[in-house]
Amino acid sequence: MTPRILLGCLLVVLLLPASIDAWCLSGVVSSDYCKRGSSERCQSQVKYVRFNQRFRKTPVVMTAISAFDIWRRANSRLTVYPSSISTHGFNMNMKTWGNTHLYRVSVSWIACL
């Protein structure tokens, strides 16, 4: 777990009123590695993230790019976002567009009630 994720968890817990039972899980997910000249699959990947503990209701999920490797002779365009969030997990969407070639991206996430 990175210091940034730990700081985020700490701030969430400290800033919430004492009457709220806050609970967070966090982690990092990485895309598959894509070689230069690979298929369209490299422009859009979805990875399922399963929580190691089930939430009692659907959590809020926040994401942040923690590392990426993009071909140097193209523009750097990258978006990451969660979808299909449930008490068990969510889909992490990692997308590029245009002439961007993404070799790999790592995304930090935190899910909280």
C-alpha cells in the first residue's frame, strides 16, 4: 500500500463525524502489458477488482493513476474510472484514445463507506 493511499484513508476517517462507522479498503490494479503494434485491446482494458472483504452496502470508489508507460512518440491520453460497483467488487476501466499507445498502467483505488 502506497503512502498516498494510507494518507487518503486517514483523511477520510479523520474528517468524518464520530457517529459514522467509516470503513475503507484499498489496493492497486495493473493493466496487461501491450507490445508496440498490438491490437486495439491495448486501447481499452477492464479488470475486475474483488474486495477481500464484503461491504455491507455499496461503497464509494475513488481511483488515481499511480504509474504508466506510454510510447514516447505519441500523445499521452489516459483515463481510469470504476464502474459496476457492488458490495463484492468493481470493474476498473483503463482507456486511451487517438494515437496513444499504452504499454502498461497501474491504478490505485480506495473504497469507503
